[in-house]
Amino acid sequence: MEVSAPSRARLERLMEVCSVGLVERESEVRSVFLAALAGEHCLLIGPPGTAKSEVARRLRHAFADGAFFERLLTRFSVPEELFGPLSIKRLEADEYHRLTEGYLPTATVAFLDEIFKANSAILNSLLTLLNERSFDNGVERVSVPLVSVIGASNELPEGTELEALHDRFLIRRMVAPVSPAGFDALLDTGDEWAPPTAELLGRGELRALRERARRVSMPAGVRSFLGALRERLAETSTFRVSDRRWRKLGQLLRVAVAAEERDEVALADCGVVLWCLWSTEEEIRELPALVAATLRTQVADEIARLGEVAETLAVKVAEEAAAEEQASDDEGRLLWRGEDGEPTIQRPHRAAKSTTGDPLYVAPREMKKVGGRVAYTFAELWEHHYSASPDGYHRLEVWTANPAHEHREDVEQTPYLVPKRYAAQHLASRRDQLRALLSALTEHRAALGDREASPGLWHLPRLGDAGPLDECRQRVEAAIPRLTEALATVETMEAREP
């Protein structure tokens, strides 16, 4: 029977049950759940008495099968306390073999308190078990069923010998005492807590969730933000984030999104970096500002720039679509709007008249021009040319009766206008510009996500002030329809070209 991944609602109910009675520890409970679902480990750092061990014990009750292992480490802890005693019978046969049943190699969930007290005799085997999920038992390397280890410490590790162990814990949380606002609730909280008995998680469901996570996509906007953050951290003198840690962070993001039954990682999901990318107290203080600055320069500023380009380009396309030019026929002759509104190559004329209203005529070629004029009235033609001839009056009547000799003048005319035509290369360039811009903004919209400022399933911290992200969403949502309309306009202009 195929096992499906646990639903978001089911995970929500399970975490709520496991948070009952823990004052101001719901976020930590959700952190250890997220680490376990992703197959990672979580480190809780804080003073004694802040419920770090209780958070770990609550996680053990979320799984339907498997065992829980808990141990307090000291400088004098020996491997037998974690990995089991040596088998006397196997030693008698010259074989080195541990009896691991009930110890860390057989646990599903483990809690290791004061984990940085681990000495060198324990460290190497512990590193292999945490990272590779395997344990060297004598000459045999065996796989272990471990889902997640919750480590706890009152302080951060000191010394390079513990850096590798520290790096194995992908999620790291500082646990502070209950705030004054939660103090009353702390006084009223009892010790009784009923572990969940239904809807517990099975191994098949964890595998199904991780398989779903492999299908979660990471938009270019999120990748760009994480890449810019990596470069910014590398420029500092303190942050040293390994490639392995970045890879595991990508997997953690996909699991977090898959558990919320979504298909794409959004920028808001990247709040988990504030739990994963610091190692020292100095870094945990600096990281939020570095993340917020990266968000501003890599996302907000870029979206603002794209929004301005989108508006400018949309206006330009609208102007080009509305532009007109005078039409011409197949021979390149300009067309004019005739009296019937139809295009014509004939420019309209009318008979010219003098200032007194008398018709004007073109003079015969042999007539000398009077005052440089080219057109004369009937009386002026008689006076200056035809009166000198015996049959002049007859000849004048014949001349003026011919319509070809009427002097005509241009009438104010209207060009026949049609939508302006553009070169195919120009339209193709416009189309490519719009598509590239639309693709970039669509990627940013996917990265921004559609979620409001709700805590989500994991109650992740904000990347920075919510204002820039809200403004980015507004810019993107305004620009995409404008670009879509402009692209449709350009495609229409292309379609009408021969």
C-alpha cells in the first residue's frame, strides 16, 4: 500500500499538541519538527531550565515507531554511554563488537545534552552517525534508523576541534528564559502533559514528504537572493558557511514548502536562514541586518527598477500603436482622403477667382506676363492680349470656354492616415523586450509568494521589515498586467504586417 505524505493540517495539529504546556516554546517545537522532517539535526542553546530537554522529548512522541535516546555528556563520558558496551562473548572470539540495542545507534530521535562536552573518543563516531547515518561496529559499518538529533548546550562551542560537530546541526536556536509577558502563564503551567496517541508520523510518511520535496521548485528570484546573501556573507570577516550547509539549506527549504503543500519556495520561506547561517553570538546579532540589506538591494531595488522599465516600455508601445502615417499606394504615391472619405491619389482643386470674384484663366503662351502673373480675368486677357487682333473677341471666348484653361488652386486637403507601420525587426525586438521583462517579473512574483504576513506552519522569522516585500508585491502585480497588454498590442501589430 502506497503511503502518502502527512497533510499540513495534520502536522499543525501534531505540533500544537506537542507545544501544550510549554510557555513561549512553540517556535522551538516547530524548529525541531522541521529538522526531523528534513532528516536534519537541531541545536538548542540557552541557560539551564529553559525547557530544551522537554522540547526534545516532545518530538519523540510524534513518531509511531522507533526509540528515543537521551544522554547528558560530560568531559568524562565514554563511548559506551552513547554507543553501547562491548560484547564480552565477541571479545573472547577476538571480535570488537558493541551491544547497541537501546543506545544511540538504534534510536529514531535522540537528545544529547551538553553536546559540546563530547571528547575525542566520542567525536569521530558521533560525526559519522550524525552525517552519514551509519555506525562502525567493529569491522562492520551498519546503517542506523536515526531521524534527528536534538543537541543542547548552555553555551556555544569553543575551539576548532568542535567546529565539525557544530556544523552538523543545520538549525540552531537560541533559547531565552520566558519573557515578562509570559511569566503569568509560566506560573499556571503544570507538569502534566498527555502525549499524542493518534496521527503519529511513520517512516513511510517521512519518505513520501521528502519525495514530494524533490518536486518543489525554487524560482530564480529566490536563487538570486540566496546567491547574493552568500556573496555578502563571504565578504565579511566572520561568517564561514560551508557549501554543504548551503546544500542542506536548499533541501530544508523544499521540505518546509512541501509540508505546507505548496510547489514553489517563496522569499518568505527564506526566513529559515536566520536559524541556519550563524555560528557565533556576534554572527547572530549581525545576520538579520545583512539579510535585510540583501533583500533590499537584490530584490526590492531590482523590482523597483524593473517596474520603472515596464512602465516606460508600456507607454512607448501604446504611443507606437496609436501613431499614424499618410498612406501610399503600391507605387509609393501618397494617398489623400477624398470627398467620399475613400483614399485617392488625386489632390482636390477648385476654379480660382480674383479678389472681385471674377474667374481667372491661364494666359496663352505667347502672351507676355503682366507683373509676373500667370492668371488673369476675362477683361484682363482682352486688354493685354486679344484686343489687338481683329478676331480677338472670338478667340478669347474660345480660350476661356476650354476647361483646361481655367486657373485652379489647391483646396485644403486631408491626408489618408493609417496605423503607422514598423519594420519587422523593430517589432520583434519590442516583443522580445516585453517577454523578457514579463518573465523576470513573473519569476519575482513566484519568489514573493502569495502569502500574507501570517506565521505559516513553521513560524519563520521575517527577512526584514514587511514593508519592502509588500511594496514589491504591489509593484509586480501592477506591472504584469501592463506588460501583458503591451505584449498583446505588439503581437497584433505584427499580425497586420504583410
